[in-house]
Amino acid sequence: MRRPNAWYGAICEQLRIAGGPLAIKQIWAGMEASGFQHSSKWPRSTLGARVAELVQLKRLVHVGPGTYQIAPDFLSEVGAPVQPSSEVAL
């Protein structure tokens, strides 16, 4: 059994939390802020390559220059977007 790709999970998690499209820089900022661990010498290049793979796997959709969102068909697998704390119902 293949182990899950940590990069794929972290990328999809940032997009799920955002609830919409993010630019590559925003995805990376969120991954860094969440403490994502990696051994890549060039993490931004690795991120770009993993995003391109996710697009080819039809898990992400390119929606603008350097901007991506979770593919509608893949949303059910990653879960609903997280509501920002200011919008959480009490």
C-alpha cells in the first residue's frame, strides 16, 4: 500500500481551509505557518511540481495566473471548507 504524499495533503488542506482559490505564494505561506515539515532544498519548486501533479490528477483546477482551487469532483474527498472564526455560528 502506498503511503499518502505529505505535499498533496498539505496543499489540499490549505485550499480546504481557505474555502476557495489561492495563489502558490499563499499556499506556501499557509504550509509554512502550519509547520509543514519537508526535506526539500527548493521547497517552492517542489510545491510547484506537486501542484502541477495534482492538476494532472484532476484534484486541483488552475483558475488564474499561479492560482488554484480544489476540483469540484474532489471536494467530497477533502471535506467541506473551514469557516473563518468570525463566521462560526454560536
